[in-house]
Amino acid sequence: MSNANNLETPRPAPPQPPTPVSPPAPVSPPPSAPVSTSASTSAPTTTSPNQEISPVGRHFTMRFLRNELRITFFRRRNQLLLLVVALFPLLIGIGLKAAAPHGGGGGSGPGSGSAAFFNQLAGNGVFLTFIALSLLLILVLPVVVAILAGDSIAGEAGYGTLRYLLTVPAGRTRLLLVKYATIVAWCVAAVFIVSVTALVVGSILFPVGPVTLLSGTTVSLADGLVRVLWVTLYICAAMAAIGAIGLAISTFTEHAIGAIAAVMILVVASEVIDNIPQFATVAPYLPTHWWNSFDSLLRTPIDTTTMWHGLLSFLVYAALFVSIAWARFTSSDVTS
Amino acid sequence: MSATKLPTSMGGARLPAGEAPATHTPRPPSPPGPELAIASSGLTKRFRGGQLAVDHVDLAVPRGSVYGFLGPNGSGKTTTIRMLLGLAFPTSGSAQVLGVDMPAGAVRVLSRVGSLVEGPAFYPYLSGWDNLARYDAADGSVAARTAKARIGTALDRVGLTAAAKKKFRNYSLGMKQRLAIAAALLTPRDLIVLDEPTNGLDPQGTREVRALVRQIAADGITVFVSSHLLAEIEQVSTHVGVMRTGKLVFQGELAALRRTAAPRIAVRTPDPTAAAEVLRKLGLPDPAIGDEAVTAELGDVQPESVTAELVKAGVRVRGLTVESASLEDLFVGLTGEGFDVER
């Protein structure tokens, strides 16, 4: 898409977001309107059945979303992506099993980063989840999210289906919401696939029992699994923020590959800057800075401060970039 | 059963139609509402580079008409259509479709407008059926439970029932075009916008599209069809608009355009000067004397009276013909000879 509006003249207001109640049209009762005879006999009727049903209700938006989800998760390319994601925990598990020191050294005290998880793994298979998540978080999960998010609008533009969706009419705001909801669902699916396969592989290859946390305390297996769930959800939120960035970039191009690459460059650049001490002052504002903050969930007592900072960062990034996507998408010409 | 059905020749692989679901009920021929299906005033689009693609176009497309939107490639037809459909925002000017302002009312009005813009576009990895289901699901104005009937009817209408489960990427060019037309006819429409519907089609496909346009129009649906070839749509249009470098240079009934092509009479004779004198006496303006021939604009004069007068005056007549400028000639006269040369 390219914004081809003239700068000399005021740009028309972007299309209104679909609302459940649309005002009656001033004119034009539709043709197939046997109802209108009962509505008014003297004056021409100002409402029409089309307008009664055309407001885009929640129900019909759900139908659109269901269709989008079905197309996304049934698409062969996407299924392969999720399969590849599922293979990583298996590979990591097998590799660590082969390299694990015999006898195991569970509970070797507090540590930081995935290095600490590695020590715990031999003692408890649950830790494979944390290892897999923190390893895949560096590149694999962002790639998988970027592929879908970068493709979301740009892919439709590339196929030319965007112009037909908009003339159906899907409504620009509604289409954007459906796309972002699907991206979030995709993030949740990808992250949970990592967690679940890691749990399964970990419980097969390693002993499972009460979980010794990074702080040295031991909690029950059930408590450990709840912490796995929280960590998984935290990473879902981190990915959803990246998804919003991808959605926004996707509205600026009709080349999906370009949007996907842009998201990846952004992620990698953010990770690099985050690791340069001289940039410490800007580090907290980077989109990737808080990704690994979930390790506080693996200590007692749980220090929630960094996690809340992280969640706030994800929320701000998501809100900001969904807004950018909306502003761009509802005001630009569709030329594909 | 809807009257909007393609001739069987189009549906090479058509199954017996069976009973059409009642999703496409017959409609009164002329729907109430504004008299103009499409109206625009001063519609202008300037691209970011500064190029004026559409320059103060005032369209008036009457309800129930078949409006041929003509012009060479690059004359601004597609940009105009994109503005009418809310895909592009005008730089200035306004447009109403079915009485609703565009692009502000796009979501409200477009469910009553079927369109085919710049060729078919579908998801190559989905089947024909799933592609239509996709567009159907995106339409917030229709219910899910009638989707199957809608899609089935639409596919049947274009003869794609047998290919419904085939992936779109395996469709032939003609099948892709037919699927696009099926999508445009998914729900009952008041207006169909077809942008170059015959692009890339073979002569048979072109004829099928023409037949389809006729049938849509017979249902009382307004058809707005663009083309760079006059011959393709002059047989079906009731009205025409002609674009040239972004400007609408003619708009009106096709008959009015025909009338501007005044017929000329040509007399082949060895006595051109005498013949010219006779023609002048009959009131034909400025006969042009050529080598053994005289031509003049015929006006209201009957050709047979010209013959009689020539004979009476003793002019030796070898041949006498009445020539009308073809619409094609008129069209070329309006739009200029070459494509894109003025851009």
C-alpha cells in the first residue's frame, strides 16, 4: 500500500469503526424490502432491512474471527512452523540428556539465566520447559510470531485479497482487530506448544518430582506446574507485543517478506542494544528487555516488580503499535 | 431461481443445477431510492508524486442502467472505481454510492455492492469453496447458517460446482475469473461494479461475461462496467462515460453518443461538381468534392430523395452509400489514438 493522498487538501476522515448501532441511511431503502410497506405508507421509509442487519455485530465479528483462525491454523505453512517449534524442545531435551552429568546435582543454589536452569534440569524434567522457553525466546519464537504478524496485512495486500475483503465489506477496523486477535492466538499456540512438548519430553527423559527453585527452596510438583503456566503466559504476552509491532509494519507494505524481515531486524537490534552496557539507560524501554524477567517466578518469594515492569512494557508496546497500525490502515489507500 | 445464471457454455463442468436455494430471491426491477446508483461531483485524485489520476469527474449512473465506463489504459478508470468502493480516498470532491457517501459509508453500503476490481484475487492455498466462504465470513451483514446455500448457489451460477474443492492455484484463468464473478454475486446486490471483467479472457469468455452482464441487468441490478475496448461493452451498455487522461470527456446514453456520429452520404460520380450542386440544393452543408466522388453530412435528408434529385438533375451516379462513423471511431476521437501516450 502506498499513501497517495494529496497534501494540499484535507484528507477525509478515516472510515468509522464499525459500531453495533448504525444510523439509518438518509435515503435508499433496499430493493428486497417487502417490510418497508408496513413501516410507512405515507412518507418514504428511512430505514431498511439492510441497515438493520448490516451493523457489524459481535456475533458476526466472531464468525469472521473463527474463519481467520481456521485459515491460519489449517494453512500448511503455519502447521509446519508449529511442528518445527515443537521439535526444538525435543532436540534440546535429547541433547541435554546426552550431555547431563551422571548423578545429577539438583538444588545447587541460586543462579541466573538459563545457565541456572541447566543445573536444575538433571534433577527435574520440569526445568526443560524453562530451558526451552528461554532458548527459543532468543530467536525462534520471535521468528514464528514475525512470520504471521508481518504477513497479516501485507500478505492480504500481496494476494490482492485485501481489496476484496474491504469491499465485502469487512471494515478496516474490524479486519485489523480480527488480524490482531489471530496473532495473539498464534502467539499463545506457539508458546504453549513449546511448554507442553518440553514438559512431556522432560518428564520422559528426566526424573519428575517436587521442584527445587532457583532460590533453593523446594515446592510441590503442582506448585511447580502452576509456575510453568505463569511463565508460559508471561512469554505469550511478550510475543503478543512483538505481534503488534509486526501488525503495524505489515500495514506499511504489500510485501510480507519485507515486513517479516523488518520485525526480525528490530528484535535482533533490540537484543544487541540490550546487551551493550553503554546503552543501559535506554535498555528498559527496549521491546525485548523484559523477556527473560520471568525467572523471578522461579524463586521464593516471587519478586513481582520486574514482572509487572515487563507486562507494562508489553502492554504499552502492544497498545502503541496497534494504534499505529489502525491510524495507518484506516487512512491509506489500498492500491494492491 | 435467479435469472442471473450463466449460459451453459460458460459452465464447462456444470452439474445439473437442481433446486436453487432461496438465497437469491427475485427482486423488483427498479429498486426505490435515489435515482442515481453512483453520483460523484468534482471527484479528484492526485497521487503522491503529483500526478493527477482523476480530474474533477462528475459521474451520474442511473439506477437500473448498464453503464459502460470507457477509456484507454491509464485514463483513471480504476482509480475512480477504487474511490467509489472506498479503497482509495479522494483528494477532493465527493462520491455517493446508492445514496451513501463514500468512503465514510463504506461498511454500510458495500454489502449491497458486488465488485470485481483489477482481476480476481483469492488465496491460492484454499479451495474455491473455502475462498468464497472466506469472503462470506468477512461480511458482517449476513448470517452464518445460510452461508452454505449462498456459496453453493454462487458456484453453481458460474459453473464451478465440480471444481469447488479444487485449490484456487490449480484453477485456469477463466475459472479464476468466474470465481471472482461468483464472489461478486454472493449476496443479493443493488449494484455490480466490474473493472475490466474481460481482461485476459478468450473471445468465448468475453461473450460469456457479456451474457452475464445482460442477465444481471435483467434482474434490475445496476451494472457499472469498465473497459478499454468499446466493442466489448457497446452491445450491453445503455449509458457510457468516456475517460481521457483523468477527465470524463463524455457521459450520457449510448444512443446520444451514436447520434453524435452523423451519417455522411457519399456519391460516386464522374460529375462531382454537378452532384455537389444538387446536394447543396437539398440543404446538405458543404459537400466535399473529391476525385469522382462527393461526400456530405446527411442530416435529416433521406438518402432516397438524394438519389431521386441526382437522377432528375441528370447526374451520372455510379454508386451511393451512407456511411456512419463507427462508435469505435468516435471512441478513438474522444480518447485519442494511442494508449498512455499522453501520460
